[in-house]
Amino acid sequence: MNTSVYIARRYLFSRKSTHAINIISGISMLGVFIGSAALIVILSVFNGFEKVILALYNNFSPELKIEPVRGKTFDPNTPYFNTLHKNAALFSFAEVLEEKALVRYGDRQVISTVKGVSTEFLNNRGLDSTIISGSFTLELHKQAAAVIGTIVQSSLSVNIKDELTPLQIYSPRRGLVNSVNPMDEFIQKNIYPSGVFSIQQDFDDIVVTPLSFTRELLDEPNEVSSIELNFKDGTDLDKVQNEIKTKIGNAFTVKDRYEQNTSLYRILNSEKWAVFSILTFVLIIAIFNIVGSLTMLVMDKRKDIAILSSLGASRGLIKRIFFAEGMMISLIGCLAGVVIGLVFCLLQLHYGWVKMGSQSSVIDAYPIAINFTDFILVFLTVSVIALISSGISARVSVQGLDEIKQDL
């Protein structure tokens, strides 16, 4: 065993003449332990939330989305789109027509996005996982039905079990309408809700309806707002996206899921790293307590230092002893914290002991997703901070060494 490491280990686990040094060293190690465990748990929870949110988002959003560069709508009845619809790799080809509209229910009203979709939209098997009440169906008793987001449901107090009260949806008529009655300037259609879905705020104000219903509401018999494409497993989406961009021309955009909602991905990442930064600052404070404990240890071991120096120990060896002790305190606390953090995450993953505390939440317990790169990140973070603090302590250990030898 290396001499400096051997002596540092003896110093770490031996009793000191000043009991406060043991206490301060223990507090330093405990701080690193708690900080490391907290980092592992928090990062795993954020990974879990990211996984759940993106899964819900992906269940509702297409893998590729074609939209016009100019204007709101376009005609999908072109030779290229008809050929694309027959692509063997396609799982679903959904035509979508959406627009803002006034939605009323009873004596309440709200501005919402009405999204009309063709039947292939329902091919997405993940849609049912977004439902918190009712079902994701667009037909009830051979009549058009709507699936509404939770924002619409809560704003209007919609009761999907009430078969007597429909949603009333109003959209301005196209062209100039001269009428004494202002209501003649709007197209009004009724539709009954069949289910309520919850994804996240950007989606939960949507009313999903059959495409035919939305065409009548908006008086738009042919054009659509977008085409949503989903592909079979194993399809190279990047390759397909580039091929469509090449053939479709500059009049359209072809967006993957990240491009469809870049803000969501950015928010998820920024929140995770913001919390990581805050906990890292706490960890820095805990680790720099080691400087204080090692400084007191140097004072306690003044005679030992002088004796080692008299026996021929170099200043470098003495520095390495206290550097090694500082690293031991940090790394033992870090490894113990990482292990306990991993155990907690595994227990939460399997048993879900820590609940969300909301009955209406899509998930019951805090989600966990273990990413082993987080363990490497936490270990490296602690190691870098420990290197700096231990280096400072090592320099303190040889200050006044000549005076100590003279005192002896």
C-alpha cells in the first residue's frame, strides 16, 4: 500500500486527541453522502418525469408532421401525397384540420383549438394511455363525438356522462355576412364529448373531433392544416424525413417530434440542470467543510508531521497524506450516497412508496428512470470538488513546518 494512503487511512479512522475533529470529519462525510444521494434521486426523478411526459406527448404527436410554409391550409389531394399515402412503411397517414373556436357547455364558454382528424389518427395505440375519463372515440351512437383536453373539461365543467348536454362550437363564417342577428355570422355545431385526455398544458386545451365535423364547422371542404405520419417499427425516420423534404419542395416543412415542440425538450433539460446546479452548490459547501476538518487535523498532528519530516519525509509526502485523507472522506461519502440513492430509486421504481398526492394525476407515484451516466456525472462532480478542497488542505499541512520542527 502507498505510504501516504496508509498513513491517511490510519489518521481517518483513528481517534484524535481533539474530539471535535472526529465530529467535523463525520459531518463533512455526511454532507457529501446526503448531497450525492440527493443528486442521484433528483436526477432519476427528473429522468422519470421526462420519460413519462415524452411518452404521453409521443402518444399524441406524430413522428413526422407536414405543414405549409405559407398560409394555414393546403390541398392534400396531389399526386405526391397520394403516393406517400401508399408507402408500405407507413403505419398511419392522418389528415388534420385545426383552428381556434369558441366552445360552450351550459352557461360556460372558452376559446379552444378544434382539431379535426381523419380515421387513421386513431391507429395510434398509445392514445388510450392519455385518457383519464371516458374513452378515445370519435363516434357515439353513430354520431360524431369529441375527445377534450383537461383544460377544456375543467374550464367548462364538462360531464361526459351527461348525454343531454352537448358541446356547442362556434366558428366565424367565411366571407361577408350582412345580418341583423350577429349569430348569423357564426357557424354553430353541436357535438357530445366521449372522453377527457391529459398530456401537458400545450395540448390540454384541444378538442379532437372527426375531420368531417371540423370541415363543416370551418366550411373547408378540401384543404387541411397538416398531415401527420407515423411509421412502422424499424423505419429510419431521419432518412424518410430527408426524402420527403427533397421531394416535397420548399412550400412545406417536415418536422420530427423534437422540431414540433422544441420548447418542451428545452424546458425539461433546463429544469433538470438547474436543480443539478443548485444541489452541486450545496455539495460544494459540504465538501469544503473538509478543508476545516483537515486544517484542525494538521494542528492535532503537528508532532507527527515534525517526526515524519525528521525521519526524512519530504514535503510532497506530507502533502499527499492529507490530500489522500481529504479524497477518502469525499469518495467514501460519495460512494455511500450513490449506493443509498440507487437503492431508494429501485424501491421507488418497484413499490412507488412516495406518492404524487393528486388523485387526478396521470401517474400515481413519482416516476423513476435510472440512467447510469448520472452516476458517472455525480462521481466526477464530487471528485473534481474534492480534488480542489483536498489540494487546499494539503498546502496547509506543510505551512510552518520548519517552526514545528524547531518547537520539538
